[in-house]
Amino acid sequence: MAEIVVLNEQSIEWSQYDADDEIRYKALTRQEDDVPAVQFIEYAPGHTDPIHHHRIGELFVVTE
């Protein structure tokens, strides 16, 4: 059965990957098993990610 998750993104603190100051994120799905990662992510201008893969797909929504 599907599950509905309700979050207040304002209550979730920003985090960083491995002290990388070019990316900060808010993990909205909090690494739930078998659930695609839903995050707010801010990249520094010109930042690129290295090639990588995930067990479950990702979805990006670009706002700016």
C-alpha cells in the first residue's frame, strides 16, 4: 500500500556532503528504503557532479 509522507521543509536543517561547500541539501524523504530520494539541493554556480548511480532513480526539479 502507498504511504503519504507530510513534511515541513522549514523544520529540516540544511546539510552538506563531506564538507563540500559547493552543495547543500535538505533530505525530504530521509533515506527511506525503496523510495526515490526527494531533496532540496543548492549547487554553487558551475558545480558539476561526478558520474555515479543510485539503486533507485532520482528526479530533479530546477527552480533557478
